[in-house]
Amino acid sequence: MTDSQTVREGELRGRKASQRAALGAKMSMPAWKTAIERTGITTGTKVLDLACGSGEFCAAATKAGGEAIGIDISPAMIALARQASTAEFHELPLGGGCLGRTARSTS
């Protein structure tokens, strides 16, 4: 995926970001809380959330004491995430040429 394709995909995924975030959080929060408990995320645990969306999992992991980093393709979702959590958030494409290629898969 080229940088311009990544930007376009991010724009598409950012449409109606706040509505998508609210629905996603409502549906997913029970599973995220279970995942945090089962994986033992506690004080100092490093957490990377790829395709973090609006950051609710990062927020929950941070609340449990984790040090969360979220990465997403949508600038609109990252903006919501930064409002909702003290976790660290980045949008794709990552600057500085730190990645040669990015790929995505949905299931």
C-alpha cells in the first residue's frame, strides 16, 4: 500500500468516526476487559494496539496500569483516541521512513 493509498483508506475509515467509535466501544468493551484480565495487563505492561480505532482498548489498558501505544490509519479516529486516553497514539503512515512497507488484513 502506498502512502497515498494509506491516507485515502484512513479518510474512508474516519467517516462518522464518533458514531463508529461509540458503537465499537459498546460492543467490544466486555471482550477488551476480559482480554486485559486474561493477559495480565497490569502496572508497567507494554501494550501495542494495532488498528486502535478511537483508543478505548488503550484507555482500558492504561487504566489497568499498562503503558499503551495505539496505531491507526484514520486521523479522525486518532484524534478521538487522544481525547479519550493518556496513551500514546500514532497514525499511519509513520513518519521518518521507519517502515519499508505496510500491509493490512481484515477478517
